[in-house]
Amino acid sequence: MDKTQYMERNLSMVMDFYELTMSNGYFNDDVKNVEVVFDVFYRKNPDNGGFAVFAGLEQIVEYIDNLGFTDDDIEYFHSQNLFNESFLEYLKNFKFRGDIYSFPEGTIMYPGEPVITVIAPLIDAQLIETAILLQVNHQSLVATKTRRIVNAAKGRMVSDFGARRAHNMDAAVYGARAAYIGGAAGTATVLAGQMFDIPISGTMAHSYIMFYKDEFTAFKKYAECYPDSTTLLVDTYDVLKSGIPNAIRVAKEVLEPMGKRLKGVRIDSGDLAYLTKRTRKMLDAAGLNDCKIIISNSLDEFTITSILNQGGCVDSFGVGERLITAKSEPVFGAVYKLAAVKGEDGQFDPRIKVSENIEKITNPGLKKVYRIIDEEGRAIADMIARADEEIDMSKPFRYVDPNKPWKNRFFENCEAQELQIPIILNGKVVYNKPSLKEISDYVKKQLSEEIWEEEQRFENPHIHYMDMSPNYYELKMQLLNDSRRDD
């Protein structure tokens, strides 16, 4: 039996091998302490949406705060016959020494902007690349997908039912965390509830009903066991001819004599729009107007929208595989790119990646990103600026739209909110970790108060403006011009 997955794991080892080979090369070249700047950003919103939700920061902080290598790790590196002994000795006492700035977790984010900035000695910055990206890519993907599903539900409760279809145990647990950030009301995954204080819920599967001699007996047993929270799965045999009639019978013959009410029924198959409408009529006719209807079965934002548009009578959605795997677009695509290197004069020299694909040209240098808020409190744009320039919004501020740089445009009567905050300074965590509920509430607040409704629609959403200060735009153009001279 392979017990590896149940043993204590050193997650510091979750890295791509090239991070070690490059670091060994830097060590041999005696440039390990040169300070560099790396930015984390992504290029495209999932599902052609108008925004994404940033998630995973807490796990990034935990990873970096515990980063280090055991004797077994060093021996494993040694067995690869690639690294010199002095480098391996260096790794024995390795601790992250740099600074990390980041958007607060739960921030609504957009393509191309630096969500996380790492300022650190070269090897320190290189070794954390994979761990940062895997947390951002996984949790931001699931949080964003969940937010779309929650928006489609139009105020009805959405719960995560996805553990058994997740890609592994960690994906189920941290996916549930991300789903809660995105707006899910709870999860069926018990470990996620325990670890992150997420409300958990669950009732029964078809096997419970099939075990007993008939459906009514199964329902009766369950109601007697859980009289205060009876929700019955009604599609094991026939929803309208068996499931709902038996649920009504249990409500009348078992629960009401106890002074209890049937809390809900769940439908997990069939034509959900049609079945929920018929079910609602049957429950109401029996005086069970307060009985909730929950549906599940391969739901996502598109099926939920369709069901509700057809008049489906639904109070709550249990969403599984298409949420936890973000099935319609299961890759987020955040990247980690070098932006600057500190020179001998102590200044950071900008670096730019040039590509034939415009979207792969990076934004160089040490920079800041601002959210521009208008008089009504709405986020009208984000803007990238040089880290050392002053942004004065007390008077009209000229900015550059990089897609239309010839236009002379100004922000007027606006506020510029700097988005990144310090997370780790000189290797020490300075981040005051919010609760998961506070992060989830922060998402809701932004979407209800700051982010345009037009950015939240599924079809042809408004593209959030990503502008630049004139100084920053000139820097980028200068580097691009210099790169052409090198051709």
C-alpha cells in the first residue's frame, strides 16, 4: 500500500525542477543575492467573463512562512547528481528573505495587472514560483466560476457539492474554500468545513432510499431521525408519482404530529424546470408552501439561467462537478514574470518580455496598480503607474489608454486606490489574515457597490479599462523601442 499521501508532506518541495536548476546556476554564478522583481498576473478572464476573483493568498502566505528543506529533501536533491555541495548546504538553512505585496484576497481583478509582486533575492524569488501560481490558478478559477454561478442563481442559495468530482482530495478541500469566497453558502465537504469554518450540509443519497423496502419507509426513518431538518431526495423512483406523494405523506403522518415541518425536497435528475414547477404546485396544494425545493445534477451558470428563465421553482442549488473543476474553462492561466533587476546603483532596472503575440508582452518595471473610483463610488478603470511617481487626483489627471494612446484623456473628480498591500516584509509575515467570511463579504461588497453591472453579465461583458500613467506608458514604449534596435 502506498502510504505517501497519508504521510506528512513538506510542501516546500512543490516546485518545478527548473527552479532548482536555475537557482543552482545563480548560486554558481554568485548572483544569488541580486534583488529582482517578479509579477503575478493573468491574461484572460475565464469563460470570456468580465472579471475574476482573486483567491489563494492565505495558502501562499502559509507556504512561504514555512518554506524550508529537510535532510531527506537535501538527500533527494543530492541523488539527482546535478547540484554542487555548497548549493545543497545553502538550501539546508534556506528561509525566504524578501518582500511580497498583493491584492487583498477576494479582490475583483482583471487581466494584465500585477496581482502579486515579489521583491526578493534572485533564488528566493525563483523557488516560490510554482507554489504561488498553483494557489492563484486553482482557487481564483474556482472562486470566479462560483461567482458566476451565484450571479445566475439571482439570490437563491448555492452550495458546493463537488468533492467526489474534484481532481484530488486537496482540490476538493481548497476548492470548497474558494467556492465560499466566490459566494457559495456552504459545502458538503466535511474537512473543508472543519478547516475553514464553512457551513456544511447534506442529507441522503439514493442508496439510503434503495436500502429500505420502499421509499415511504426510507423517508419515514429519516424524518424520525432528523425531525428538525428533514429534506428528502425524491427522484430515486419517480418524482411526481412516488417521491413527492411520499414526501407529502411523511410531512402529514410523521412530522406534523410531532409539531415539525418538512424542510425541503431535492431533485437530482430529469427535466428540472418542469419537475420543479409541478412539485411546487403539489407541495402548495398540500399546505407545504414553506417546503423548499433544492435541485442538483450537473448544474452551472448556464443551466441555472435556463431553468429560471423557464419558470423553474427553485429555492436552492447544489452544484458539483462543473463548479469544483470549473469544467467550461478549467485553466486560469496566471503567470510569474520577471519585471526588474536591481543594478549596482541600487535602482531597479526594468525588464520586458517581447513577443509576436501582443498579449504576451509584459508590463515592465517596479510598478503600482490603482483602482480609479468615480464620484458615485464605481470603479471606472484600473491604472498602472511607476512605483516612484505621485498620483495626484485632486485635479484632472491625464492617463493613457494603451489601446488608443493617441487620445488625450483625463480622470476628473476621481479617487485612486492603491490595490497592493504589504504581505511579507524581509521574510516576515505582516498580513493580518481576514476570516473566510470577511473575504466572501468583501467580494459581495465590491460587486454590489463598485463593479459595473455591465462587467458582470455573461454575454459580451463590458471590458474593464486598464490604463497607464503617461510616465509608465513612456517607460514601456522606450523598452519596446530599445528591443527593436537589438533585432
